[in-house]
Amino acid sequence: MAEYIEKQSALDAILREPPDAHYPSWYMAKIKMLPAADVVPVVHGRWGTGRFNLETGNYEEQCTRCRNFSKEYGKPYCPNCGAKLDGGTE
């Protein structure tokens, strides 16, 4: 699994040192010592075809990612699968 670091943390680790000439292995060692950032892949989707639920009396829209219907369609994410519903591609 890939590991990610924060760009600013890497820059801070290198710029904190004196401006002497360093070799590529020195930079590699500095960056390897940084902790991995806590990241997750972003899954995109959008609100799709809607329907009126006769049982609840609510209008519901369908998430294009998980295909579940939700009455919370105004939110920027799917309450079921967590997809970011900004219309972006997957």
C-alpha cells in the first residue's frame, strides 16, 4: 500500500537543516523518517434519479455511486457510502 507524506512536513524537515550541500541519500533518509499522513481515496458521484417515497412521504434522490436512495440529497456527500457528490468522475 502506498504511503503519503504532507508536503509541508517534508519541506520543513529539509529547510530546517543548514544550507550545506547534501547528497540525494541524505534527502531520502530525511523524508523516510517522516510519519505517513492519514489519507483515504476520494470517491466521487452525484445525486441522480429521484423518486417520491409513499411510505415516508419524502422525496429521495439516488447516489450514482452506491445506487441507494436518500432523503438527505442536499448534502455534499452520500450518507450511505460516503462518496463526495460534487459531480466529479470516479
